Amino acid sequence: MRSNSNNSLKNIEGLKRVFITRVNPSIDNGKYQVKRILNDIIIIDADIFTDGIDEIYAELLYKHESEDKWKRVKFSSPDNDCVTAKFLAEKLGIYHFTVEAWIDEFSTWKKRFIKKMQLKMDITNERAIGVNFFKNFVNKDDKTLQIIADKINNETSCSKVEKFFSKKNINQWLRKHISPAFITRYEKVLSIRVDPVKARFSAWYEVFPRSLSSSGQHGSFQDLINYLPHIKELGFDVIYLPPIHPIGKTNRKGKNNSVTAMEDEPGSPWAIGSADGDHKTIHPELGSYSEFKDLINKARSMGIDIALDFALQCSPDHPYLHEHPEWFKHLPDGSLQYAENPPKKYQDIYPLNFGSEQWKAMWLEFKSIIDYWIKAGITLFRVDNPHTKPFIFWEWLIQEIKKERPEVLFLSEAFTRPKVMYHLAKCGFSQSYTYFTWRNTKEELTSYMEELVSQPVSDFFRPNFWANTPDILPECLQTGGQPAFIVRFILAATLSSNYGLYGPVYENCIHTPLHEGSEEYLDSEKYEIKQHIKSSQNIDAIISRVNRIRKHHPALQNTLSIRFHNTDNPQLICYSKHCEESQDHILIVVNLDYQYKQSGFIDIKRNNLPLPDDFAVHDLLHDETYQWHIGSCYVELDPARARCAHIFHIRENPV
């Protein structure tokens, strides 16, 4: 019987009395990486407890993927068994972290010893226990032991005892002598992906270079170089280019997605590949490889990055179809299956078959496309419809790329179901398109933002709010006139720290749909070369002003600090953002009615904003200052007077 009992204890670590039951941040119990930004202070919290009333010593262990040794940070004193620690994310790449904890016999004894001293109880035995405790860790002849023993045996002042022990950093000294048999380590090593600042704060401008020629002919990279000063003046720091590759001729789409193209029609850039080349080739009318690199360098000198579209699909003329027919699906009649999403048909595009037996060769080839453009100087990729390719492929691809180039970012263009959209972010996408395009009311916007900034979503998903795209002309822009364009732009640029516009079309408030009930643009630029003539309705000035405000105010450079404030008018939405480090506070009020003046009171509470009773707000859009106070504050916004919104900078001291 005794033998059986001994066997049952064989694998039990009975001296490890501390339990670590929760460590955050963590995504799906550590399966995926948490996302943070370079120079973020990363806060880790954990639930740690033990039986009885003994004190616990807990440490955060962390290291960058390039490091071998753990760095250690002591956790805070527990608050309801929850402890916190933090470290600075000093490098791009992956940080690993875990937690260790054990019974802190010294602190337990010290607490008891001082308490008895305070109560003037007999502490003879406690003095002996303390001295014996240290004898277990040091040589009897060690001077440190003698100093500690003298203090324990002779000191009668509680405050002096506390001061002595804190000054000596005894816990750190004892840490070296703790037996591993007493140390509980958290069961997992968790990971954090640290990205560059542009993953959190960016303004994207989508433009078709082929439409930038002043002559109305096919534009080039040189035309885009000539256009750079305008984009810089508007304040954008990312230019996103639709595919720049050769376009197939077979089944080429014509104007307004016609299945028959005229001889001189350019086709859709997303029908990639022709006799001129593949995904590693530049459309001959856009320019050469050296001209493309010149564009990248000149844009970067202006503080602008070029983002390329990564669309894994092929025109019927793509070299892959001849070199690797096994990479595509074949119908029973022997023909290839073109892309379709009934009732939509894409006769000019063939999807790749990720179920091919040659999937490994496919994956390596697709990675080589990214590698090729990185060597050209590209660090931003907008990925077309990633939700139609295997998740495991994206997880592998992004991890492989970022092993060598952690500064590379991927934007997911996945207008799909929430769980799929979020899972793509877990797979490694740095940013994602969102449902903002279809969130219009105060309730819709508020509830959606609260979802995005709440954990766990905020730990892995970075929204990028696009007000329009070449595929999406929202109904509100079709009917709301210039005020709708202003309002939706301001919402995108202030709700989210990452946002984008399909540029020239948005600037000029182009709003005619293909037909009633459609979100497609009439005479879409996807199928023809346009000339963008500045409209009298253009909103360049306000775009430029808002982007300057974003750059000058750190509060607008992070999505997660947003707080909503009550208003007594459902057409008025009010929210604030703050930056603790710079003590920058911004309050935004937007009129969601594109036609009529709306007014009402905003409820400003001190627990939402750290303000005195009276303070000043300076409207950065209109350069006006108002005196406000804690409580109800009146606002009035009239789109007829070009007053669609306020962007207030809050000043704690009235002027």
C-alpha cells in the first residue's frame, strides 16, 4: 500500500505552492501573437495566488527573439491576486514572455516580524527565525550575514528595519539562491509582435498611375512623381497603387465591366499577367524597374511610402497558366474555371487552386513575389481578398517574410464575416479594412468602435477605415452631397488612427453610381483611364487641414484611447481621444445629418476627461476658441455653412 502511494507522488511537485492561472495579453491561450508598436510600454498582468497568507514573489521573464537570456522584472504587489509588470519594446520583431512565482519566505517573515514589533509582542523567536533563514543562504563567515543578523537581533525601530531591508534589495539577492523545486513557471511562453509606428498611424491614398497623364493618355510612374507634391500637401503618408503588372488581353473587361473590350481599352489591373510578364513585371506603359525605384525613393524623401497590391490571381494570359497548369482548377470539359461569386462573373481572372498537389511550389513562388518587391524598396502590401485563400498560407507567408524583414506590413482587404476578418489578423496581417464603410448612425458607429477597442480584439486587430474604394461607393456618398464626403472623411480620420481614401475620386466628391442600388461607380476607373479635373466641390483644403491636425496631435495617432460622450441629439456624435505621455486631449463632435443644422448639449464628465471645472476648447478646424465647463456644453453644426464637425483641442486653463 505504501509503495503505491509513493508511486502516486512521483510526478507531483509538492513544493510549488503558487498558482498562475491567467496571463495577459494572450490571444487564444497563446496560440497567436499579440500586436504592439515599437517603443510601446508593454504591460503584462497575471492572476497569482497561493494557499494561506504567505507572501508571493513573482517575476516577468521576457526576451527579444534575437536574445538568449531572459530579462527579469518584478511584478507589482498583488491587488486581489492580480499583479502587473511592464517593459519597453525597443526592437521590431517578436518578444517572448512568461511568468515565474514562488513563496516569498523572507517577505512573509519580515511582515510578521514588523507587525509583532509594532504590537510590542515578544519577538525573540522571530529574531532567531530571521537569522536562521539567512544562514541557509550564505556562508557563516559572510559579512552580509553578520550585518543582517546584527540588524535583526538589535534593531528596535520598525521604520529602520523596513528601511534597512528595502535598501539592501534582499529579495534580489535571495532570488539567486531559491531552489527550482519551489518555483512555479507559467505553462506557456507567450509572444508579442512589435511592428513599426506606421502599423498604428497612417493615412493611405489610393491612386491609379495610369490616370495621371495630363494628356489623357496612359499615365506613368513619372506622372505619379509629378503628382507627389499634391499628395504631400494633402498630408498622406502612404500611396497605395492597384496592381502595376501587365494586364491580360483574353476576356479583357471593357468600360463599366463590359464583357467585351474595345481595342484601346486598358482592362482591369487586377487581371494580372500577359505575354509581357507576370507578378514580378511592371506594365510597360507605366515605366521601367529603375523608374519605379525612382518613384519609391522620391516619395520616401517626402515622407511617403509606396504600398503595392498583392493580388494572387491571374488573367488567362498569365505565364503561370502555361508553365503550371496544375495550379488551376479544370472543369470536366477540360476548360479552366474563371473566378465567380454568383451572380458576379470575372471572366478575365482565373483563381489559383490552393488545393493543388503542388501547393508547396506555389507557396514558395508567391513568397518570392513579395521578396522581389521588397528588394525594390517596398515595405507595405495591400493584400487583395485574402479571405479567399487558406489561412495557414497567410500565417506561413507573413511569418517567413517578417523573420528577415520585421518592418514589412500587410493590409488585409477582406470585406467578409467578422470571425474570418479577425482570424486573418491573428494570422499576422498588420491592418485590416473594416465595416466602417457601412456604419452610418451614431449607434452603429459607437457600438462598432467599442467592439474594436475592447480586448481581446484590440490586442490583435488594427482597423484601417476606408471611406470609399474603387469597388465601393457607399449610399451615403451617393446622396449626401459634399457634406457627406466631409463628414465621412472626418469620421474615418479621427475615429481610427489608420484610414484611407480612394483619392482623386473622393477629393472631387464623385458620387454617381453605376445604377440605382449599386455601390459601383459609373464609368469606374477599374476599367478605363480617367482624367481627374479638379471640381469646384473638391474638399482638398479640409483633407489637408485634418491630416495636419492628426500629425500635430498624438491623441489622434492611436485608435485605442477613444471615449464616447453622451449627447441629447442622435444626429450628433461626440468622442474624445487622449495621449497620456504628451497630455494631449482632443474632443470631436460630428453632425451626422448631411442636410440640416443640428444642435444639442454634450455631457462632459470629469471621470472621462481629467479637467478642471472651467476650461477652453480650441476648434482646430475653424480656429475658434470657446469657454466650456464640466457638465452640459452646447454645440451647433450646420452643413449649409460648411460646419459639419468640430475638432477641439482641450486646454485645461481657460484663455
